[in-house]
Amino acid sequence: MDPTLLNVMTAAVVVAAVAIVIQTVLLFAMYMASRAMKNQVAEMKAKMEPLVEKAEALIVKIDPLTDTGRRLLEDSRKYIGELSNRTTELMDLSRTQLVRVDELMGEATSRTRAQMDRIEMVLDDTVNRFQETTTLLQTGVLAPLKQLNALTIGVRTALASLLGGRRATVEQATHDEEMFI
């Protein structure tokens, strides 16, 4: 297998994994921020309820200031209502952003999978071509060379026998066999 292709594939996997981890961390951070805002709104509402109740109790006790107290209470209720509406809008916006982030993560994941499939196809094609080339080299070049080498050794041995050449020693024969193998 080509080490460059393996390195490219490894780098692609690492980049995809890092992107997914970063997206997950961002999504979790947005969730925690949304949750913290919700808790703060609930705390503010809980703090305002006793104030509203105390204000109503004071208004009942103090008749001359009743009109002023009622106006103050109405203003407070309006303010609390506006604050509640803004908080609801903010929560809706947060949900919308979370949906967008989720869609983005889904798209990134699908693109990463597609790229990984393409890389796998390229890698498989490369391995198949390498195997085909190796097979072609073995059958088309090395096999005829082995046959030619065997034929040359046979002709040399026949000529040596016919011409009465000296006989090979054990060491020479062993050496020739090792070179042939």
C-alpha cells in the first residue's frame, strides 16, 4: 500500500474527527448557556413574586397610597411581562440556533462520510492496480527470465560435459544453487 495515500487518508480521518469533536463541544456549550439563561429567568421570576406580593400587601394597608401602589404594581407587571417575552424570544432564538448547528453537524458528517467513501474507493483501486502490476511483472518478466536462466545453465552444463571441462566442486555447486534460488 502506498504510504502517501495512507497518510492522506489518516489526515482526512483526523480532520473529520477533530471537526466533529469541536462541533459537539460548541453544541454542548450552547446547551449549557441556554440552560443557565433559563435558570436565571426562573430565579428572577421567583425573586419578583415575593416583591409583588409584598407590594400588594402594602397597598392594601396604605389607603392614601393605593393608587400610586397600583400603578407601580401594574408597571412592575408590565416590566415582568416584557422581560418574560424577551426571555421567551431569546429561548426561541437559542432553539433556532441549536437546530442550525445540528443541521450543520449533520451535513458535515454526511460530507465526511462521502469523502471517506471516495478515499476508500481510490485506495481499493490503487491496491488492485498494484496487485495487477505485480502479477503482470511476475508472469510476463520474471517467469521467462527464470526459464532463460534455467536454459542457460543447462546449455552451460551440457557444453562443459561435452568439452570435458573439469567437474564442479561441492562448494561451487552449492553456490550455483543458492544463486539460482
